[in-house]
Amino acid sequence: MQFAEQEEADGVRMAWNVWPSTRIEASRGVIPVSALYTPRKNINGLQIVDYSPIICVGKTCGAALNPFCQIDYMNKIWVCPFCLVRNHFPHHYADISPDNLPAELISDFTTMEYVLPGDLGGPPVFVFVIDTCMIAEELQHIKDMVLKALNFLPPDSYVGLITFGKNTHVHELGFQECVKSFVFRGDPPKKKALTVQRVAELLGMTSDQSNRFLMAVSECEFIFSSILEDLTEDPWIVEPQHRPSRCTGVAVSVAIGLLESMYQGQSGRILLFAGGPPSTGPGQVIGTDLSEKIRSHRDVLKNNAPHYYNACQFYLDLSKRCAANGHIIDILACSLDQVGLAEMRVLVENTGGVLVLGTQSFSSPECTESLKKIFRQASNGDLEMSFGGVLQAITSRQFRVSGAIGPCLSLNHKGVSVSESEIGISGTSQWKLGGLTPQTTFAFYFDIVNTQRKDVVDDQAYLQFVTKFRQSNGTTNIRVTTLAIPFVDTTSQSGFRQLQSNFDQEASCVLMGRWVVFKTKDEFALDILRWLDRMLIRLVSKFASYTKDNPDSFQLSAEFSYFPPFMFYLRRSQFLQIFNSSPDETAFFRLTLLGETVANSLTMIQPTLLSYSWDFDGGQPVFLDTSSRDPAKILLLDTFFHIVVWRGEQIAEWQKQGIQDQPEYSHFAELLTRPNDEAKQLMEFRMPHPVVVYCDQGSSQARRMLAKLNPSESHAKYESIDDNAPPPVFTEDVSLEVFMQHLRRLAVQSQ
């Protein structure tokens, strides 16, 4: 099965699709044995059944019945491939036979989804937390967005409204006579933390009045809309040369406490609209005096950010509470300055939420369209989102789980599947996922524990992912994906070739990218770059063919040829290069990479470039290189976060002259629309919604494209004899050609 086919069938992509049979052989492969898994991927022909999975009775197992089990049809017994325990089928499987198999034993159904019978959970709850410390125009944009969002919600879903500025207001939706709210002080005394008990006490919530603050959309739409329409900017006067007092930390604490006191363990989502940095109370990232500048990357590295670590710890504690309750936090932030996302990112990362960073206004498409996509509907009409995800990785005896990287939290489940080696969120085989969408993808890293070839049983490793989640309609589903991965003896020539031909360089690039981003939490970027370079040199030295000390003899097979360029672009990506990026932007980029699919993650690491000209009807893929620029062409660059439509000098000049409006030049008008149509298709399913930039050759916005292109035509090496050729790029960055020259030289040198 090809790599893409397996992804379509099971939502899995692996770095190595056959595994070395021993730990020593695996270590020599350099790239760890690892996999990317999308638990809720939309799979064509997915088998969905209305009963619970049959679970192995082994004390330390817990695997579900799957197509790789050995079946004794005579005695109605199945043998678990993970622990080899013999299990009896339940009575309702009495008619099982080779010609009468349940769905979970059919070989084509390696991924199954079970809809658990029983009572449905309650409807989802949505709490909107709105920042009012902004100009009236921006606040109006937020109000319009929230009112439109109400139309996307199921009528039986519950909503709540919290606004904040210097203080936090919890609006009582159940009070119809007038607008009524409970006010929480924005800078509460440290001794009076806003625990769930204190929030419930201050709000005066009792069992018979629990619906005052959270009500069904169908019952409170009028009062909710009235409160929003009357909502104005924070009334507290801002002193000259000061920032507004913004108590974001208190507002989030109250929202979490409100949901925890009333809907603990049920489907809940907090949507935070932030227009600036928290400047007062717990979780503040900066003071109100404008003479205090918000922290930069350098300030954090030099321990010159007085609020940074306390704020990070505060939001980390909140995120753990929220994740434990099964609730999700989304942040939609927009400001000309930073808003504190570097500190608050854990709220989104640990709960499986969505982070949207606008740069212009809340009315921009990246904010309005992203909010619509949060409430996107599935084919059956229900909301696409799901809640309360928990994932368990079950392994056979030949290997164990080293860890996971993605938007999740450890559940500290110590079992036989847990490895002593640690990568990412480790020391467990179960993780709390929080929110899930059909695109949410997690990376898993494994450790081969076999010390000898004879330890291999059945020449296969067995891996099972069991994901439990709650749909927006209240049903609880369990998706089970079971895989059998062949072992090969890489010490033999045939086994080595088999390992080599089953290397997925795209998945490996994404897995390495996630590992790199995770390491940035505790390590310096320069140290990570050196580590990444050493890994790459070891890999190509192992799998390339060459004569020692002769770089000209160096050759990589097709299975590895794209991997070095992937690493080149990863090294110079926004995930590692923080120059000209704020801590908020870097946090946004890194967090987005941690939860995306292979295709989207690859686009972030190595953007795609399409060329449009008279010669072809559609866009033609071209090299991500400065040599691809042409005055008579249009280029479309997709970096995932930005879509850049670049018009060559001749194209731009003709467009300014209005040639496209003349009937005899209709073909030119069609040429101009082709990249625009392609950009719209890319934006349709992209989350968060990308920023679209239209620019002409030589304009200021053209820098967004030049920054991503391989600088093969730089000022240091420019030999063009064409007067119409684009000018060279002035940069000190190393080109891909020079990078490969150094890689070949280091890979072939004698050790």
C-alpha cells in the first residue's frame, strides 16, 4: 500500500513503513520509528457500527478486537496480537464463521468507528469572552461576528456572555427585565484565587438557578443580542501615556469556573476575543505604563521579561483545569501590537482549540472566515467539532511509545506500552486531546525494544490507536485503528533495500519538524539547528551511495532525494528563524504546525509555487527559487499562512493600462483570474484563514515572496545576461546549492 493510500484508509503516515527488527538497527536509521495519526479523518467507506468494541481481557492490554486477531471458530475464541491472551467471544457472536464475520474482523476495515449505545450527552455550551478595551469600530466588528456565530449554533446549544476591561462582567441572560451583570474585580487579592467554588459563590449559583448565565440559544437570542447591541467600550478612563487596564486572566478564570461548576465533563467551548495584552491582574504580560515595552524574543532569552514566566505558569494551570473538564478554549486575537499569545498559547494547545492571529482588524477575512470555520457543519448537519477526546496507543511487545507531540496533555498512564526513552509528551500511553476536527493530527514516536532478531514474533509489529470523543450531537464515539508493520533484517542487503524503499520523506520531514518545534520550548535555536544538521548528515551518510572523501560521487536514491531540501527549508522557516517575528507570531506559527496534517505541514515548511503564463491553461508547479521569477508571468505562492499572488513587471504594466478590459484581450483577463480562482480554492478549507497578498514585481509587498524563495540569484552570484530578468536578491542567506555542497562534503568525509 502506498503512503498516501494508507493515509486515506487509516489516517496514518509513517516515517518508516517497515521497521528495523532490533533497537540497534533502529538507532542506525537516524529518523526515529514514528507515525502521524489523524483520529477523526474523513475516510471514504468508514465502517460505523452502533455497539461497543470488544476489549481484550488481558490485565495490561485493553486492545480492541481487530482483523489481525487469530480466530478459533470452533471454540469461539480470539487471540489478541498485542498480549497473546485468549479471549472468548460474547454470546451474540455465537454465529461467527469464516463466511459470517463481524465488521471488525474484516481485513479491509482496519479502522472502525463505534457509536456507544446509551443516553446522549447534553448539548454543547459556548461562552463568548469579549475584550472591550478597544475603539468602538473594532468592538462593533466583534459584536457583528458573535451575532453571526449565533446563527451557526444548534438551537438547543447553550451560550454565555462575559465581557472584560478593567473588570470582568458576567451577564445574566436569564434576567429579562433589564441588562444585569455580575462584576469581578480585575486585580483580585492574591489570597482570593478564583477557584470554581469561589466563582460559584460570587455568582450566587444554586441548583435551581443554574441556568441564569448559560441558556439555550432558542430561549435567550433576543436578550443576548440586546446586550451585545448595547455593549460599549470599557468606561474606565485611560490616563495619558498609559495602556488600558485589561484583565484577560480574570475573564478566562471566570469563564472556566463557570463551565466547571455547571457543565464539568460535558461539551463546552470558550471563545476569547482579545484586542490587546493583559495589563492587570493575574496573567498580565505587561504593565499599563507605555514606557514599559512588551517583551521581545531577546528579552525572554535574557530573562528581561518580568511578567513572562509568571503569566506562562498562570495560563498553564488554567489550561490543565479546562482540559480536565473536557472544555476547549479558542483565541481570536487582533491588534497592531502583541496581545500575549506567547504566554496564552497553552490555553489553546492543551485544550485542542483554535488560535487565530489577525494583523489588521477584526473585520478582516482571517478573523471573520476563521470564526465561521470553527462552526463548520459536517455532512449530516451537525457541527464538525468534537469534544473530550482521549487517545490511547497500544503496542505489541516488540516496541513501546516514547511520546506524542501535538495539541494534547499527558494522562500519566503508566503501562507496558510506555518506553523509558522520551520524545515530546512522554511517560504515558494515554493523552487528553480536548477538541478534535477532521484535520487534527498527532505525532507519535516509538522505541524498538528487541535486542535480538529472534525476539521478533510473527515478523510484524502491531499498533492500535483507540480514540474516544464526544460529537456535538451528544453521542460518544470510539474510533479504533489497527496496523501491522513488517519487521525487516536491515543487516542483510535485501532488508536494507526494503527499509530504504519504504522511507516516507514527506512524513519524516513533518515528524522532524514537530520534534524541532517541541524542542524550542527548552532549548536554544542555535543548538537545535546543530542537532538537526547532525541528524541530516548521519542520515544521508547511511543511505547515500558515495566514495569516501569524494563529494562528486555522492548520490541519493529517489526515496531520500527530497529530504535534504525539506530540511533546508525547515532550517530557514519561521519555526526556527525568529528574526523579524514577535513572540506572539512565533507562538502562532509553531502552535499551528503542531496540529496540522502532513500536506498542510509540508506547505508551512516548504511553500508551494505555481506559475501562470500564456502557454498553459492552469498553474504549473515551479521551483521555489528566485530563478522562477519572470516579468511575463504570474506566480502564486502558498505558505499556508499567506497566499501571495505576484505579478511580473510586464503583467503589472499591462494591467495598469487596462488591457484586460478590452474585448480583444479577453485571454489576458482570463490569465489574471486564474491565480485568483486557485487562491479562493486554497482558502476554502484552510484553517485558520490565510492572509491574501496581491503584489507587483518590485513593490514593497513582493518581499513576502522573496523571503521564501531559495536565493540562487543573489547579489553574491548573479550572472544574468538578460536585461529584462528580475534583479538579484540582496541576502546573506545560503542557497540550497551551497547547502547541498556542504552536506555532500560532510557526508562523504572519513570518520
